Amino acid sequence: MGLLSTQTTIHSQFKNFVKWIVPEPETRAKIYDQSDEIRKKIKAKAEEDKLIVKSTPFSGSFERQTGLRRYMRGNAVVEGQDIDISFILDPCDADGNKLGCVVDRFEKYARESYPDSEVDSTKSSATIYFSSTKLKYDLVPLFETSRGDIQLLKRTDGDERTTSVEKHIDFVKKRTALSEEKAGVVKFNECLRLIKWWRYEQQEHSNIFGNEDGDEKVHSFLLELLCAKAYDTRSVDTTYAGTLAMWFGFIANIVRNRKTIEFGSGLPENDNSLWKVIDPIDSTNNVATKWNNAMINELARWFENGRDEINRAIRYDEQEDETSCMASLVKLFGNAFENNCE
């Protein structure tokens, strides 16, 4: 039996809110159209530059179906889903020259293709922001390896790491498919969406993290790995509130005690980080390698408060105290929950 009946008010409120935080269907259609155009233009520029483009798959939260709708909250914004388009390249150009990092080239292609849009770059990608659609695209150049489903990422800081577009997508989709076989309506990717949204609300009131440009942030990939470990160990309950109560408590214990998270890929050598959260595709990539004591303690506090607040909400719901229940849920998810749960 789950912690909660699926007939409760809190359960129907979560079902409605989960539907609302998903990006709007018309946005998805717009993304497909715009992405096709971006692929064609950038691929043509790359090939003029003698790069050999093997494929251009989607990756990121768009393809994993864990993205959020874009939403203004005070002066900050829930950025919405990232739209990653990977450009998988031959490691050598058409003249046989071995290629290094090409992020700067992709930034140039984007500027030439979209002179009226905001173009920038990160260590791993060129970015295009379209003010008309409020959509941001990350163009990620990756290099093909002798293993078909593994790519090499070469970053602007000289760092190189192995990755896999296919395996990172499968990591989430596999758990979502398994969760759909359980009793109840709770899906892994939807719980991950809820926790990603909750993260924005916590960042809004944190002295360590924040939602503004330049603030330290809790990245979605870290949350994805924590939620995957919670799912693998505790599964899902029949309701969203029951699942979150389980996951918040489980993850709070992991973070507070700095327990290592890994998925059978092994641990990096000579890693003296305070906490280890290991990329399931690349055992040398500790996602938490730069986390200090203050950051770890703050995240632990969030999950502990989340555990206590969701259990309070469940208790108020059982007592039919709708006002107190909603107050707890707003502390977790912000005013957006109250405005979009009916």
C-alpha cells in the first residue's frame, strides 16, 4: 500500500501541477521546427569548414522529457528546458587533420547563421537564444570514437571526457518506463521535474545558491543522479506526495552523510573531493568535484526541510486542513503550485 490514497486532494493537486510544469505542446512543435532549421544551417557551415558531420541528435532535458516550462518568478526565471543539439563529428577534418576543441568554430557558425540573435558559448557548447520564442539552444560538438555509442567531448578549458548521448537519454527513459509499470500514476521523469522545480524555489531563498545570472546553482544533472539513486533504491509510491516524502528523506540522508553515488561505473582515482557523485557514463567525472562544505550542507538542509514539509502537507491533507496543506506545498514549490494545481 502507498502512504496515501489516490483519492486525496493533495494527490489530485500534484497531478494537475505535474501537467502544468511540462513545457506547452505548442512549444514542443516549435522546437522541432526551429531545430531542423538550426541543424541544416550549422551543418552546412561546418561542412564548408571541412568538418565531417556524422549525425545531429537531440540530447538534454528535451529528449529525456524532464524539461520544465519557462516561468517568471519575481526577478528570476525558471529557465525552461534546455534544448541540446549534438553535432557528432569525425575526429579528423576532410583533409585528415586531427581536430581539437571546436566550440569557438560553432559559435562563429551560429553568429553567421543568426546575426540577429544572442549567440554565446560555454566550455562545452555554442548557445543561441531566440528572443522571439524565448528558446535557448546548446550546440554541442562531440567526436565519434571507435565505440559507436560513446563520444568524446573536448572543452574550451582543455578538459576531455567521454560521454554518450544515447546512454544518458536511456539512463532516464529506462527508469521512466519501469516506473510506468508500477501501480499508481507516478512516473520517474515527472518526479524529477518536480524536484527540478523545487530546486528553483529553494535557490530563491538561499544564501549559497541563487537563480540570478552569476549565482552558484544546483545543476539538473546532479539532481538527475540523486533521483535515479532514490528510484533504484526506493522505487515510487502510488502518489506523488508519497514518492517525494520517500525520496526527500532518502536523498537527505545521502547528502548529509556525503555518501558516494555511483551506478557501477567505478570511482575516479585520486579524487579527494568532499563528496562523490559519479557520471554513470564516465567514471572520471565527479559531478560534485567542486562542491565545498557550505554547498553540501545547504543541499542537505533543503532535502531535510523538504522531507519534513511534505510530511506536514500529507498530515494536513489527512486532517482535511486545506489551508495549512497548501501553505506547506507553497513553501516547497512556490506560489505557482497554488495557482496551477486545480
